[in-house]
Amino acid sequence: MMEINNQIAGCAIATPKPGNRRLTISNDSEFKSQINTVIDQHEYLNIIVDMKDIDLIDSTGLGTLISVFNHGRNNNCKIKFCNLSAAVANVIKMTRIDQILDIYPTLEAAKSSL
């Protein structure tokens, strides 16, 4: 589901693998498992999840984003999300999850916040 790269010291950047355009009940456990594994390794203080290619998210996907964010917070790892498509951003705003998550318009903005 995601590729994890260390592009900045102390920060991992997770990007969707080609062809993964949805975060839904069909793949949420893989997404959560991959991000939580990186958090649990305590190798990174920050993880940026670049959602540039995700164009659909369902309620399970929203719950997964909150779960990953909270797991990071509980393990002293900051999780940042960036490059949300208009459709995903609308769902996140409608559900007010944008008030919980740390969201940036671009990868560069997320990196600058470190």
C-alpha cells in the first residue's frame, strides 16, 4: 500500500505505491500496519504521509488516519499528512477530522514544519 522512504534525517515519508488510489476497508489494515510498524521501531520522530495519489477515502479510512495519528502521538512520533486530493479534503473537512490531524497542502510545507 505505502512506500516508506527516509528523505530527511529523523523523518520518514510514506507515499502510496502506484495503483493505490483508495484508503478504504479493503486496504486500511495494510496501511495501518505499515505506518504503525515504522512508529513502533522508534527510528523516526516524524512521519509525513503524502496522500497525493489517494482520491477516495471511506469511513474506515478516516478511522485509520485517526488511529495512526494517535498511535504516533502516544509513541512520541509526529504524524503529518499532506497533498490531500479535493475529494479527500472535503470528506475530512465535513467530518471535522481536519481539527484533529496535522494537515499540510504540500510535501514541502509538511517538511518545513519539522
